[in-house]
Amino acid sequence: MTFTHSIERIASFGSMKCSYGTFTNAGGSDNTGGDIDTGLASCVFIKLQPTGNAAIATGAVTPETLPLIGSAVTIVTAAGEDGLWFALGY
């Protein structure tokens, strides 16, 4: 029952910054998301991409209203779903 994420890179993108990485839902069918720390002071966009061999019936989403002040973005996923994320902000 562990949600983890990693930041692979943070880079400048014109006057904005972008960051990207992975998220993992380990521990079984009751793990359906958590917070991704984007490393940004404010997040204006986030793209979530499920990965794996099986077809995903429901995609990962965020219940947050963007733009979001702060680096933590909550996501909700299908049980046990892993994937990639890309965020844009300041």
C-alpha cells in the first residue's frame, strides 16, 4: 500500500519550468494514487500517462484545480496503476 514518485528532471522552458518523472502504486488493489511533488513552486499543467502491458480502463486524473500554488499535486489512479508524469509551471 505504497504510492511513490520520482523526479527524473527539472528544466527551464522559456520563462517557465518543467519537471517529469514516474509514479508507482505498489502493494495491491487498494492503492489508488497519492501526491506527486513536482518540484515546482506553482503547477499550471500536469499530464499523467499510465504504463504497463494491460489496457487501462480508467486513466489517472488529478482532482486539483490548476493552476495550483505549491509543488504537491494529488492524483487518483486505477488500483495498482503505474505511469509517467510531466508538469509545467513556475
